[in-house]
Amino acid sequence: MYYCEPRLQYPVRVEKPNPLFAKMLQQAIGGVEGEIRVCLQYFFQGWGQRGPKKYRDMLLQTATEEIGHIEMLATAVALNLEGAPVSLQEAAAKDGAVNAVLGGMNPRHFLSAGLAATPENSNGVPFNCSHVYATGNIAGDMLANATAEATGRTLACRLHDMTDDPGMKDMLSFLIARDTMHQQQWLAVIEELGGFTDQLPVPNSFPQSEENQTFSYAYFTSQADGGVPPTLADARFATGPSLDGKGQFSVFPNRPMGQEPQLAPGPKSAYSQKEQQLGLLDKIKQTIAGA
Amino acid sequence: MYYCEPRLQYPVRVEKPNPLFAKMLQQAIGGVEGEIRVCLQYFFQGWGQRGPKKYRDMLLQTATEEIGHIEMLATAVALNLEGAPVSLQEAAAKDGAVNAVLGGMNPRHFLSAGLAATPENSNGVPFNCSHVYATGNIAGDMLANATAEATGRTLACRLHDMTDDPGMKDMLSFLIARDTMHQQQWLAVIEELGGFTDQLPVPNSFPQSEENQTFSYAYFTSQADGGVPPTLADARFATGPSLDGKGQFSVFPNRPMGQEPQLAPGPKSAYSQKEQQLGLLDKIKQTIAGA
Amino acid sequence: MYYCEPRLQYPVRVEKPNPLFAKMLQQAIGGVEGEIRVCLQYFFQGWGQRGPKKYRDMLLQTATEEIGHIEMLATAVALNLEGAPVSLQEAAAKDGAVNAVLGGMNPRHFLSAGLAATPENSNGVPFNCSHVYATGNIAGDMLANATAEATGRTLACRLHDMTDDPGMKDMLSFLIARDTMHQQQWLAVIEELGGFTDQLPVPNSFPQSEENQTFSYAYFTSQADGGVPPTLADARFATGPSLDGKGQFSVFPNRPMGQEPQLAPGPKSAYSQKEQQLGLLDKIKQTIAGA
Amino acid sequence: MYYCEPRLQYPVRVEKPNPLFAKMLQQAIGGVEGEIRVCLQYFFQGWGQRGPKKYRDMLLQTATEEIGHIEMLATAVALNLEGAPVSLQEAAAKDGAVNAVLGGMNPRHFLSAGLAATPENSNGVPFNCSHVYATGNIAGDMLANATAEATGRTLACRLHDMTDDPGMKDMLSFLIARDTMHQQQWLAVIEELGGFTDQLPVPNSFPQSEENQTFSYAYFTSQADGGVPPTLADARFATGPSLDGKGQFSVFPNRPMGQEPQLAPGPKSAYSQKEQQLGLLDKIKQTIAGA
Amino acid sequence: MYYCEPRLQYPVRVEKPNPLFAKMLQQAIGGVEGEIRVCLQYFFQGWGQRGPKKYRDMLLQTATEEIGHIEMLATAVALNLEGAPVSLQEAAAKDGAVNAVLGGMNPRHFLSAGLAATPENSNGVPFNCSHVYATGNIAGDMLANATAEATGRTLACRLHDMTDDPGMKDMLSFLIARDTMHQQQWLAVIEELGGFTDQLPVPNSFPQSEENQTFSYAYFTSQADGGVPPTLADARFATGPSLDGKGQFSVFPNRPMGQEPQLAPGPKSAYSQKEQQLGLLDKIKQTIAGA
Amino acid sequence: MYYCEPRLQYPVRVEKPNPLFAKMLQQAIGGVEGEIRVCLQYFFQGWGQRGPKKYRDMLLQTATEEIGHIEMLATAVALNLEGAPVSLQEAAAKDGAVNAVLGGMNPRHFLSAGLAATPENSNGVPFNCSHVYATGNIAGDMLANATAEATGRTLACRLHDMTDDPGMKDMLSFLIARDTMHQQQWLAVIEELGGFTDQLPVPNSFPQSEENQTFSYAYFTSQADGGVPPTLADARFATGPSLDGKGQFSVFPNRPMGQEPQLAPGPKSAYSQKEQQLGLLDKIKQTIAGA
């Protein structure tokens, strides 16, 4: 279970409120690279852990930290909205620039929230929990988490350059540092478990003898002319030993190994058009003619 | 641009059609771990590549292969639906089991598609393109792709165990092999670029001097009692050198470094209740009283 | 900021795991009546509070409790999934009932999560954060919260009757009690602020002189015959003083007070069909003819 | 504006309530082929009409009829749910078939609605208003409407065969008849405007001289071998005059006419990996090497 | 069933068309506080009513009125779009302000609808019918409706201040008045049923003896230090009799009463990593070590 | 299966990059009128074809062409974003117009994609695969496809007028031409199958004797006064032979033929309020009183 404390994890200051930057910050709250996502993702991974207890502990500690990050960003959005124009005449009057700020703001910041953050991305699209990845496989989960932190840190860096407000830059320099650590943290679990040599392919508990090993280490090219793009001929994945040491990379120009599919006509009650419901004989004839 | 060929990449056979397995297979078509996702993800990463040409080439080759995987799975769904019960009386009559199969099927397989695949997951939730991750950062993208293939292979292994149809097992043994390779492929790009030592933190182009480096390699615990869970005390990410060789891991019991936030009252036209719109003096008094 | 503790707020026991009940419980996690919703709703209301500090405090305390409720329910789902059938042959073999349990399960519980909870409702539809209502108006927010707890308690009561597992009944008897309190809690805020007499209409800060007061306390009927349904003639809202004491209820058979709308033809570049782009004269003629 | 009447447009009777059929009927309420969609689609097309007044009239009349269809189907769902099992023990006891009906039901019919219809499709996915097509172009709108009624009638026919309840069959025979008319109705508008000869291509107000007419009547094949599938060689769209009489159909094997795209490196603040941010010279060299 | 009439319920005039205000008005059409929502919500509540006939009557009368409100707002959007800039050069030329209006408009108002309203909110996010709350419990439904009207009136007041167009102000003054009445109307039903004393807790038909009454009237605090925020110590919900007269409020510092959860390892076919699939003995050992 | 080629189907040039036009172009990528939709729609229709082989061939050829169209548009978006402002100070400095361009851009073009296209519409709403219509009925599918191409061409024409960049105009003149052909193509299939005379009503395989033919060719008016709008009295669908030659059009003023619905009280465990759970006798009494 969980506890709270009224202070923020790290200071949040805004010297020059900017409603456009408030809109941009929403990507870090409710975007797919944002904090609601990692918070819920780490919680659901932790709550569903069926492996050693340590993984549950590890995940819930960090999930709990992430609530505080959403709180910081929500505070930052609210502070950036203070003094925002909230009427068309006001916006027009200020600088004659035809409502440019009001037009660029997230309308719901004012209309729906009365100048506060929403659980949405920078386009105002609400966060959707289908982005919470929790597979029950620790290696898959750690890769998902490293991805979330890599894309999250890239976003935070872009936001950092977008503003020149010292308070915002300071807050982002903290969040960027935490993303640095969290990338490390999840990949360190993979290293601790033996690194990619042991952990690949994910899941490592499926016997590779049951996969079609002819194709397990082959880079398929899809060029219409059957060739290999010259830029790829000596790529790391085109030649040499595989990363898990279990095979040799090769290049395989993709070609059809399967049949041309032939589906049976549906039952009458599927109500295709009459012309689609040919007798079997007609079908055979037509197929011969078409071959 | 793109070309087609009427045959499948690999044979698709179904010996004992099973509409419940058709429902399950949908997860591999329109689920977040599925083929529509990787197909579009690789395409959008390729089409937006601003770095060396080789990355565009690499991505589009594999994106094109993935269209063929959606095609195989869509064919497998259609074949598994042949002979499915399509009326309540028929289902009830067959085995008295109160429409168990019809109740377990994806209703839209019959009602909307006339016994064919849909671009949805196993719960019938349509695929949503917010899951197409293409960040413009090659390391972030490669991690996202390795994640997609790790979760995709885990799904395919679960489906492989769920069925005993030899045709379906054969098709899945091929798709599992391709997921093995694709995991390798994307992680090999990271290795080729110098491995995690060089590539972390993502993005590696942001000067770390601008992040708050006090917190860049610290594992934050969030225990209410300020302690560290014993299972984590000697974890790989709690002590020793960081994965990128640029720091030392440490443990940091999380505590508030920031202020208790104080938002200004909104403007009158935000129409909070009157009781929320206190004068500044009242606000100060109340804050003092509440402190 | 926030802290965690490894134990649950209240015991969670499952004596007879039931994967169908696991599916049902999802409604209390990721449904619109569920715990993710109230948790995020109270957090966002608290983080955006611009009124007296007490409202922020009040909301964050309860938001934090709600994380623990999601945790309890996620644990309950995971425990109910233990022993669930995960292959078609297994299901078929057990009781010949054509895979009834496997067909009735949430497929993603196994395929995507490896037998754990997901942030989705009982139909497998992911929670969408558009359901997080935080308006900046305390009375509107409290009504939204009372609604969430009323629908949440109704759901919990239905789940309570659906199971006969003593552990599940015990957990639900706790959650139902908490919903009882939370309904009280949010409505008590309205009472504390003066009750509906003072708080209505929401927002109470908009001068009623600016609304069209002819229609402020009139029940509009919409019957085609201009009549009033006899069941409604003496309803509380049809006659007598209004709840806020500011008006008298009356009944008003709805009738058109406005014009028949006439939109101007769009510009050429809107590319309607040519036949829609009549000259103004034609338009006048046609309108006369049509009148 | 609008009026109501307490009776239904057409009788709705259910002799043998069936909660599985209630689930199936939801497709006709909240599915993309369903009644909420056509109702809102016709309303929004009508309310936005900028052409002759007659189109607004025509659309609003039918939109209003469609509200009554949603009402009929919602009533049918509620009646089919009467007597549905609402507890796991009850379901199990009745026939030992491991909760088959309860497992097959839409859980929200009981949990969220207390045995009533919801605005969702047969998988429990809520209707999303992005399916309301209203383009401002009458020919595009009429095609969209004819499509909606064609897919809607196909759905209704499938539902008609799925049940043997005489009341349900009667209700569906009425809705099927209305779909027959509505297909006619929207296509009749196109005929009245001069038929496809005049109305194609949509929009007919864009001067065809500004499109690249080399490709306006050419069927592009995409075969990797540059060939034409024999089944298509003499198709109506491959040879002969076009439907609008403005061109001659031909076959054109698709081939690249464009360049290999070369995007400029992004700005530093887009934070791709360092390796993606090559100097211009490096880029040229690499491109030469890769060509 | 339903009828229409070509005139509007109330006049809609726009003196100075403003495409930015058209975007803002969309929140009142397709936002969660908007008219599509209340219209469908009242319809579905009415159509699913299983209690006294009067509730069905009451709901359908008002649902029908709400169609007319969507119509008014859709008309207002269309009128505000007349004369909007629809090309980049036009926008740039007018005032050199780099396309400020065109950039601030909802692009789909022109691109998809040809200058008409869409069933979306002010960010262009389509309305999603998951927001239609109809629980089968009249008290829960009435609270949901009062919430919808409270948030709807708050939105309308914000829009009223945002514009200085006399026609728009007049239309909004009417809609605000209707929201005043509708708040009254739904809460009056609760009063008619005995007020909160009788109606709480919702549902009032579940025997409170079956809930865990120790916690039914306790305000849980979640402070890490076990304390109570001073602002809350004497809140209405912290002390004194409960609103329903059935209990006494108290304060309860939240603490764990439950266990640390221990999930069983999943079956082999769930394909977690090998390292997660420890034998039972290992698991016990590890748990002991970790305790 | 599928192949690729590095060059584009048709040249894509941008002379004056414009990030606002990049936002607008997104509607043609991820909007409901866009290329992802038609691409996936034709693929799923082709992969699920149960009728003559020719339909599968026909659909897959064009689906494959459409991938190349998405590629062209994604390239156009990326080129339009080159040089876009990516910081608030930069935007402000350039022309003092308060960040008008940055405010008008799609924020995710920079924040999430690093200046590249996303699979979203012009409002930044991700494409949702529920828009992929594939019914199993060839006539329904062809109408859906003609609709998609009609709305797609309307969109492309609007975009064509919105820009004066010669490269963009050239690209759009090609895409408009392809939409011209694709409208023809799908409608030609209907003609080849006998035209609307044979193909209507869709599905033409359901025996019309089983629909309620009294209402099959009647235009229902919904006017409250029972009248017929004068603009519609002699419409093509109001009088004369039906389009399929199987009936005569007539006008039928809509009136209730059904009953006032009476739903049974729900079971106790549905937990409506007590007041909704009247005994049967009370219910009868009340109904009599209310009649």
C-alpha cells in the first residue's frame, strides 16, 4: 500500500508562465513517452510478478517514485497556465496577433480544467492504458521499460531545449537524470540475469528446437529484384556470429514458400453477395481458368 | 514503393478449424504485440529516417516482410473459422453446452466480417496507431523494436502451446524463428553503434553536464520507513560501476526536496465555486492557519 | 511525493480460483466505475487545486489510498487466474464442454500478461484517461466523485453477489465499506460549503442575471402532442420551490423559438458537389419555393 | 428541434430471452454498422448542409427515424437479458457447463448496466464518433450512407439467421426492410443529381485539368514481375470506357517514377543519436558509398 | 419513437464569425461535458429503466430536448466558420502573422467537414460512448446526470466569457439556464426519493450488515508519518454524524492490514524467463532470505 | 507476400517547407479519409475473400499501391518540417508573433518524432483500425471503398487549394488522379456484377420475402405534424419505381406501431435502489395510475 507527503520530490518553479509550453509539457504527462505510462507500467509489472520477490520490490519502488514525477509535471503545467489569455477579445487586444496564443493553447486547459493539467498528451489525446506493457516475462518487461525511459529522456531533452525558463530547465535537468538512471536500472537486470547471451531469444524458456531454426538467424531482404541493399551487406546482423552465440547470421532474399490461399465459400447465412456463393464445381473451374 | 505476389511467405494449414483459436490468433494480428504494429512501426521509422541511409534500407526491408506475416495470420484466422457455428440454435443443438463456442467466439468474426480476420486484438479491441513508436532516435527505436519482438515472440510461444493443430504449430514455429532473428537484428544495430557503453544514456547527444548528475546513477527507494528492501541491497543497479562506465551506482532513499505547491487562484472567468476564489489576504491567513 | 510499503491495505485471499471471476473483477480495475479512474481523478483534482489548501490535502490523501485498492484488485485477479486452462486441448479434455472456460476468459490475461491483471475493463477495453474529471470547480468535482463512488459501490455489490468465495467476499466487503465512506466524504464537502442551497447552480460564481432566467427552473416536456406525461405532472421538479430556493419550478411544453437555419454556401475550395454551389439568386429562389 | 412519443416505432417482443443474443444485438446498436452511427451521421450531415435546403430536410427526417431504431434495439437487448445468470454459482449449478453462458455474456450488461443495453458493439467496444462521416460533399455523403446501410443490412440479415425467436425475427424483418429503403434513398439522390456520369469523380467541382490525367483511368498492378493477374485482364475497370464517360480504362504495371528520398539531418535539439548527426560531408561520402 | 421540426429550439446568431470560437464550441458538442454525452446518457438510462415508468418518461423527455441543443451548437459552429481562411497563402497574406488563425483552427473543420461541426471535442478528439453512464441504479444515474450538468454549465460559463459576440452570448445564456434547471431536476429526484438520508449509500438495497462496517464512516489519511493534515482535522467528514445518519465519522491513519502478496509461479506455457521459474524449494529459500 | 524498392512511386518535392501544411497533410495519412485506412481496408478485404479468386487479386494489387502513397505523404510531411521552429524563444524571436507557428504545429511532429510523420490525423488523433471495413460482402465492400476514395479525393482537393508550393501541388495532382481511378474501379465491380439493379438490396442473397416488404420502399417522414416537407414531395426516392426495379417508392408519415416498453424489475443482485424494486402488485397499480 501507499503513502503521501505534501511536498514535491524536487522543486518546480516557473519564472515566465507560457501556456504553449504547458501544452508541450503534457506530452511528458499523458504521452506514450510520459510519466503516467511508466508509473502504471511498473505498478502492473510489480503487482503481477510471479517470479522471485525481488522483482516485485524493485518495480514498486520505482513505480512509486513516478507518481511524484507526474505530480511535478502537473504542477509545472498549472504554473505555466497562470495568466494565460482566456477570452478571444483579450487575446486579440494584447498584440493584434489574431489570438495566436489562445489558438495555440490546449483549449481544455481552460475549458475543461480551469487552468490545470489533464491526463492527455500534447495534442490533447487522453492517455490510453493499452500502453501499459506487463508481459509476465521479465526480459520482455525490462526491454519495454528501457524503451519507455529512452523515449522519455529523448522527449525531456527536446523539452529542455524548447524553453529558456530557468525553473523549467532545472526541473527537466532532474527528470533527465532520473531517466538516465532508469535506463541503466532496467538494463542492469538483464545483465544481472546473464546478459543478452543468456536472455535471448526472449522468452528463453521456449525450447529453440521447436522453432524453425532454418530461419532463426537469417536477415530477410524484401527487394523485388532479389538483391541486397549495398548498405546492408556487411551489417552486424548480416554476417558473423549471432548476439546470443547460438547461430551464424546470414542473408536470405525473401521468396514465397507458401501457397496461394484458397478460402472456402462462407455459409449462406454469412450473406455475401450471390455472385460470391458459387458452387464447388464453378469454383474449381474458375480457379483452373484463373491459374 | 511496393510490390506483391499472390503466394504466402510460408505455408498456412489448419487441420482442425477452431473458432476459439481464431480469436486467440487475433492478438498476433491486432494486439500491441502483433504484426500490424511492427509492420507500421518499421515503416514509419524508415520513412522518417534523417540519419545514414542504411537505417532506412534496413527498416523498410523488414517492414515489407511483416506485411506478409499479417497476411499469413489473417489466412490462419479465416481457415480456423470455417465451419464455425453461426446460429444460437445450431450451437445449442450440437452439444447442449449452451452455446459455449458461439459465446466464446469473437462475435465480429461472423457479424462484421463474414468469417474472416479483423484488425483487432483477441478481445476485439481495434489496433490503435498510437502504438507505432518512431522517435527519430535510432537507439530508442531499436529498443522499441526489440521490445516489440520480445513480446511478440512470447505471445507466439503461448499460442504455440495453446494449439495441437500441426499446421498451426508449423506456422508458429516459423513466426517464432523470425522473432528470434528480429530481436537479434535490432539489438545488433546497438552493438554495431558501440553497444550500450556508447549508446547510453539515450539520447547520447544531450550533454550530460546539463542533467542534474547527482541523481543520474542513484537507485531511489520509496519505502515509507526510509529503508532499502533487503532483496535489492546488492542488486546490479544498486552498487558498482554503471553500465555505460560513466558513473557509480548508489542507493538513495527518496525524500522531498521540493516545496508544497501553491497555485494562484484562477481568474474569475474560470468559474470555480465562489468559495475557491478567496482574496489574497484570506488565502495567506488560511495558509498560516493550515501550516 | 509518495511512498510504498510491501504489504496490502487489506487481506486478499482466493480459495477457489476462477478465471471468469478474474475477468469480472477487471471492471473494478479498469472500468469507468473502477479504481484507476478514481485514483487518477483525485490526483489530478488535487494537483490542479487553485482554491484553499485543504482541498488539495483532502484529495491527495484519498487518491493515495486508491492506489492500494488497485493493488488489492490486481492481486485478486492474479490469484483467480492460478490454474486457469491455457490450452485448447486441456480445456476440451477437462469436461468436454468445448472450451467453455477458455472461451469465457479474457484472452489477454494469458496471452499478453502471463496470468496477471491488466488495466482494462471486463470486456478487455483499456482504461482511457478521458474519464478523469477534474474541472477546477470544487462542487462539480465533488459531484463527479460522488458519482464515481456510487457507481463503484454498485459494481462492487454486484461482484459480491456473483461470487461465493469467502476470501473474495471479504475483500469486497471492505471495498464496499470504503465506497460508503467516500460517497459521504465528497458530499460532506458540499454540505460544509453550505449545501445545495448555496452551491447550486454550479458554478455558483456566474451571475444568474446573465443567464436567460425565463428558462432556469422550467421542466421542458418534449411530447409531440404538447402534453405532459401524467406520471410527471406532480414531480418534485415540476412544481413548487426550486432546490436552491431561488425560483419556482414549472412545466414548459417545448416549442421552437428559433429560426430554420440557413448556412451560406461554402467557398469553392471546400469542394462540395457543383450542385451544392448555387448562386445566391438560385438560393433565394429555392428558399422561397421551399418555404 | 425534436419531439418524442412513449411508444415504439414497431413492436419488440422476445419469447425466449437469450443473453448471448443480447450481446450479438449490440453490434447493431454500437457497432460501426449500427444505428448510433447512422443516426448521428445523418444528423451531422443535415446540420452542416450548405447546399440546397432539401438536403437538410431529407437527412433530418431519416436521422430522427433512426433514434427510434436505437430505442427498439435497446429494448430488445434489455428483454433478452431478463433471467440471465448473474452469479458464478448459479451458472455452474444450472447445467454444470462451467459457466458457459455467464462466460459468453457481455459482462457489462450486468456489472455496469444492471441488465440493459450499452452504446457498445458486440465485443463491448464503445462506439466512437470518428465513424460519423459528414464531408460537406453530398455525393461523398450519399456513398457513405449507402455503405452504412449496406453493411447494416448485412449485419441484420446475419442476426436474423442467428436467432429462432419469432419476436426477434419479426423486429429484424422490419429493420431489414428499412435498410432496403435507406440504401435506395441515398443512391436515389445520386441518380437525381445526374447519376455517376455527372457525379464522378467526387468532388465534381474540382477541375480535372488540374489532376495528373495520365493516371486518372489506369488500373495499376503491383506484381513484382510486372505482370497482370490473368483474372483481371478483362475486368470492367481494365479496359473500355470509364464509368463517367470521360476516359478509357487501361492497365499500368506500377513502377517507381520518384526519387529515393533523402531527408536532411534534424537539428541538434531533435536529439537523435550522435551517430545519426553526421556532417554534410560524411553524409555525401556515405551516400556515394551506399549508392 | 421521435419526431422533428425544422426550426431551432432557440435562436442562433453569429455577428462576427470566429473559427477559433468554433473550435472552442466543439467542447460543448463532443466533449465529456457536452451535449452528445447528456443526450445519449439520458436516452440509454431511459431505455434501460426497470423501475417505475415515471423514470423512463422523465428521462426521455429531457433526452429529446438535448438533441435540439446539439443542433443549436452545430449550427453555431457552422456559422462561426463562415469566412474562415482555408489556404496558407490567404492566411499569411491577411496580416503577416504566419497563419495564426489557420494554425489555431481545428483542421478537420475545413479538411474533413467543409466548414461544419464534427462530433469531437475542442482538441478534435472524437466523442467516445464509454462516457454514457447508465447503471440501472436511479440514484447513481441521477448523480451522474447532475455531474454532467454541473460540468456542462461550468463549460458554458467559460465559453460565455470567452466571446463578445452578442448572438453567441444570447445562445449561451439560454443553454446556461437549461443547465441550471437540469442540475435541479436530477437532484430533485433524489430529494423526492427521500434525500441523501434515504438514498445513501448507493445502492441502498445492499444490506450494510454485509459490508465491513468498521471502515464505513472512517476518513483514511495516507500520510507517511501517520499524521492528519491540520487542514482536515475538523472537516465535516472527519467528525460528527454521517450524512445518512447511520454512523459517526472518524479519522483512521491508513496502515497495512493485509499480507505481502505471494503469487505462484506461472505454468511453463506462460513462458516467463527461465530465471522466473524457480522450483518451490528455491522459492521458499529465497523468500526466507528476503524476509 | 510483398516486396519493396527504395524509390518512390512518384516524385515528392517541397520548395517552401511549411510545418502547418505538414500538420494538414497528416489528415491524408492517418485520417479516416487517409491512406493507412484504404491500404489496410483493401488488404483485409483481400485476405478474407471467400468468393471468386479475382476479387482477392484485384484488392491486393491496389492495397500494395497504397503503401507507396503513405510513403509519399510521410516523405512530404518530413520535408515540410525541415527548418521548423523547435523552441519557444526561437519562434518568438523570429517575428514577435507570439509563437504562432510553433503553437499551430502538431507538437508531436517535434516532441515525439523528431520532425517526421506520425500515423495520426491532422488533430494528432492516432488512426484506429475500427475504420477498416471488410464485410465479406463484395457489394458492401465496394461501396465502402468508393466512399473512402470519394472522401479521400475531396480531402486531397482541399489540400491542393491550401498550398501554393509547386512540388506539393504536383504530388497532390497525382494522388487526386489515383483517387479518380479508384472511385471508378470499385464502382466498376458493381457494374460488372449487374449494376445496382442486381446488387441491391445488399446483401442480395437474403430472400426479400423474409423482410417486412410493406416498408421496403417507403420514405418515412418524421415531422411532428405528420406532414411532408415540400422540398421532398417529388424527390426521386418519394415516388416512382425503385432503383432496383423491385418496388414503387411511396411516402409514409412515421407513427408508432409498437408498444410502450415495460421491462421487468431486475433481480435483487442487480442492486438498483430499493425504490426501483417494487413488488409486482405495486407495479401494476402504478402502471394503471400512470396510464
